[in-house]
Amino acid sequence: MSPQQTSPKVKRRTVLQVLLSIPALALFREHAVPAAEPPADEFVEINGWILKRSDLA
């Protein structure tokens, strides 16, 4: 294979751009959709007692 047919090397500028963009990913994580709350009638175990979650409120 000639050198022109091999895959291109990663440039230093590309590596720096990727490294600098990593902290920006934390901003997207903060705006993620929050997890849905469990249903009100879900059963939970507390100190060996099995109760409905609605009974705890």
C-alpha cells in the first residue's frame, strides 16, 4: 500500500478540540430528562415491613 491509501492520522488540533469539548458534555447531562417518579401504589420494604408508598406520605 502506498502512504496515500492508509487511513489518515489524527491531527493534534483534532485531539485538542475533543479534549476541550469534554467539559461541555456536562452541560448536556444537566439538561437530561429526569427519571419518572415511581407509581404512588408501589410496595416498599422498610425495616422488614412491606408498605405501600402512598401510606408513607
